[in-house]
Amino acid sequence: MIQDWPELIENMNGGLKALRQGAPDVMKGFSTLAQAALGGTVLDKKTKELIALAIAVAVRCQPCIAYHAEAAAKHGASREEVLETMGMAVYMGAGPSVMYAAQGLEAFDQLKAAQAG
């Protein structure tokens, strides 16, 4: 196991809460941006979360991988869809993205299993 992804999310949530309390205007602005990006009617939420997961891999953000893998699972992404998404992330991010793609797939598997109970 590379990382315990549900634990990473749990650990990050405390830090994010402190950030929301300490910089409420910035975090409200970020929340508004996130809601706008996830809105719209052309791309569904699953597709948007798969795009976000690929970007998280390409920019090498472990917490981003965790949150977007969790959301992709929540919105019904399949393992096969995540694997194709990781392929695109590797294509766009080269060698370092290969290492983060392994983390993205593991995060999806763990978080999908956690949702299933």
C-alpha cells in the first residue's frame, strides 16, 4: 500500500477546517469557484471528477488525488474509467505522473471500497 487514502482525507479535513476558519473569505471564494466549475450541463459530475483526478495526478497533489478519487467513486466512475483517466494523466505529465497515477488508482480502489462498506 502506498497510502491510506481514507486516513489522508480524514487528516486533511482538520487542516482544511482550520484554513476555512482562518481565511473565511478566501475559502468562500474557492468554494464558489468549485461550485461553478462543477456546475453546468454539458459535462456530468463523473466526467468532471475524472478530469480533476487526472489534473491532480499531473500536478502531483496527493490530497487532491484523494478528494477527487473519492468524488469520482461517489459519482459512479468505474475502475476502467479511472485507468483510462490515469493513462491521460501519464501522457500529459510524463514519468512523474506514472508514480502519481499508481497513487490515483490505489486511492480510487480504497475509497470506492470504503463507500461500499
